[in-house]
Amino acid sequence: MAARGIHVRGSPHTDAAACGVNVTLRVDASSHVGHGHLRRCLTLADALTQHGARCHFICRDHDGHLGDLVTANHHQLSLLPRDPKTRFDANDYASWVGARWQDDAQQSQALVQADPPDWLIVDHYGLDARWEHAVAPASTRTLVIDDLANRRHDCDLLLDQTWGRDAADYDHCVPKHADVLCGSRFSLLRPEFAEHRTQALARRWQGAPERLLMTFGGADTGDLTLRALAAIANTPLADNLSITVIAAGAEANHRRLTDCIAEHRLNARVLSNFTTMARMLTDADIAIGAAGSSSWERACLGLPTILLRTADNQADAFARLVDSGCTVGIRDVSLLPDALSQLIATRRKLSLLSATLSDGLGADRVVSAMRQSPATEETSVAPIAPSELPDILNALSPQARAGVQTGVDGQPSTPLMHAGIDAMTHPSCALLQLRRHAETIGLLAIHITDNRIQVDCISDRQGAEADATAALQPLLGVHMPMDICPVTPHQWARNRANQAIGHTRLPHRYA
């Protein structure tokens, strides 16, 4: 029986053994905080049901709670009553709960005790170890989904899908026995993103961009969409773009957007109902969006994006994505005209870099971790943040350390370092790290032209060229020719130096 004031939807199963693992998820969506947390939990729940699990969502009855979406996906839903005394404060995560955490724990505990889960999944900035300890039965394992690394958790498994996040960032947050899954390879994306990936990546190498997709998620509280449309209207590039706006919110907001489009005579449409986001992103050529969980959806499909930070909790992901060179980041929509020109000029480089962040299979990896299945070792490529470059180069070429000099800025300066920075910053060149068994075994300097990809595979390791081919080919589309040239770190640095002073590029196979 549900606790007083709690509304239960869906038909709870009574035979846990017949239905596999029993999973309870505590997560919220609302018109204030957006829908990203609930949608990623829904993705994980759908993946778990494919392995026989039954999932029960506990959500608070906020405006825009998306409970109908939960039940439409055949999961049980319990809605906790709103506390009318609680007021939302964007700067106070505790207020996002919609009640005191103690009251939320008591209400959730009643539901958990009535049907004890094998796993309790918690995805909420307003909850921490106190809530988790109070609610989870002794026999229940707890998975926390977080991306702030700013508070303690009482959990067995923690997931942070932010690119570049290190498990050590959570050393002070989780018990010693807890496992930590970090990085965008664990990003929770619905299956249709992996299904559309090959088609989308092939599209990125075709023609000039014509279709722009704009979306700021489920909580566009700063009128960013309206302001962005007005900013785009002030650039000549708008004449060549067909714009699709994905808008959330009330009907009045849609009217304001359509009025803005008419006023500026933009070739644009506003949508709130559509078949799948994966299809919309696949059909787009470039995008403007927020630095939330939708970043991984766009990355999976290699969609070149101008990124804006729309909330404080997006600050870390925004900084990491911009620093890696995977996206064009701006802090105000007034900068859109220049950013749009930069995006169009470097779109193929951005597409390649962003596509390395997620392959759309993160939910399967998380389910495997929950089932304690052994992880398969993967060969992969990943972007490089400038701060990582010295350590990576030194690891690849230890002999370079003896020749380290001090530059004018006090930082180490070597021919290899200069070559790496040049490759990272050139508009038609991308620099990726090649990883095997979670170890960086080489660098890939990728030279991008309209109809061909040339790759310098910089490594002393045997088999690196084959690994590079296997990792890169899925990112380029089947119709994009690719030449891979193996080269040692020293030879590559010499070649880049010769190019810089006007010498002829060395032969394709270095001596």
C-alpha cells in the first residue's frame, strides 16, 4: 500500500523472482530543473528491463514531472506530494527536492520497504549520503548518478558521464569499496542514437551546412532561444540556413518564438512534438545547445555544436568540452554571429572530435557494471585537453624529457610539444590519443580535406596502425577515404617543423 499522499501509477509486479532484478529509481524532472536527469534514468531503466529487471520510479509531483513518460515506457511510478512551503532556488540544490530531505527520505523509505529493491538508483543534486543511508535497506546495492563531485554518497557504484572526469575526483565522496564509472563512454543514451550513428557521421562529410538545430532543453528559463534567434538574424549566414527550434514550455512561449521568427523573416520552425531526437539530430548539419546531458546525444552523432552554459551545474562539462576542442563555447548569445562563422569553418574537425566522446553504448556498459560482468578491453580514440599534452608526449617519447627547454611562459618547450600544439590548434587538423586497454599508446594527427583524411599515427608500439584504422573508420563514414602513415614521435616533430619553415612534407612512409 502506498504511503499517505503518494500517488502510485502502473501495476507493480508481485513476483520478483519471475521478473528478475528489482530496481527503484529516485529522480525528478520539473519545469525549473529540466528533464535531463529523468530522461537518462529512463534510458538506464529501459536497458535494465532488457535484462529482465522491473523498475519503479519515485518522483516528486513537480510541474513538468514527466510521469506520463515513465508509465508510457511501462515502468511503475510513485509521485510524492509537493510541500507547499518549499520554494525553488536555482542556487540551492536542497530546494530542488521539493521537501526537506528528511521528509523525502521517510516517504521514499515507505515505498522501498513495501517492495525492497536489489538496486536503488539515485540521481538528484539535492540528495546525499544521509538520504541514501536512511533509505537503502542493508541488502540493497546503491548506484548514484552525479556530475558535481561536491558531496558525500553512501553507495556501491557511482556514475559520472562527464568527459574527462577522473575517478580520483570522487575519492572524498564515496566509500572505499565503491566502484566509480567515469567518462562519456558511459553516457546514458537511448538505443536510437547508436542506431543513427553511422548515417549521421557519414552526413557530416557532405556539402555545406544548411540545417541548424537549436535546443536548450526542458528549462529555457533565460529566454535563450528567443535571444539566440534574434542574434542569428543579425548575421548574413541566416539567409542560407533552415532553422529548427526544439522548444519546451507553455503555448505562450511558442507564440513568442513564432512571432520572433516572423519579425526577423527567418527560415525557421518551432517544434515541441516529434518522433525522436536522434532523427532530428541526424538530419541537422550544425547545432546550438546547452551543456547538459544533450551534449552526449549530439556528440554521439558527431553534430558540430555551439555550446552555451545555461546553469551553474553545467560549468564543469562546459569547460571540459570547450577545452578539448570538441565544440565552440560561448558565454552569451550576443557572441553567436562570430561563433557561427567559426563553427561552419571548422565543422568537420569538430564533428570528428565530438564523435569520439560517445558511441551510444554507455547504458549497456553501466548495466554490465551493475551485473558485475567483466568489461571487454577496447581500442579507442579520445580528444586531448591542452593540459594533458605534456604528460602524454613524455609518456610516448621519454627521450624527449632530456631536451626539455623552458619557454617564455615558463612552460616546457620541445619540438614535439610545439608540433602537438600546432596540430591541436590548426582549423583543419585534429589531434587524438590512441588508447589500448585504457593506456595511451600513440597520437593521431588527422589532416582533414574535403574528400580525404590523412592520418599520422605517432607511436613506437607494434600494431598501432591497425588499432588506429579500427578506431577511426567508424567515425568517418564508409565513403571517406583515409590514409594512415606510421611515424615515430621524433620523426613527426621533425616533419611538422619542416612544414612550419616551408620545407616539403616528408614521404608518406617515413624513412
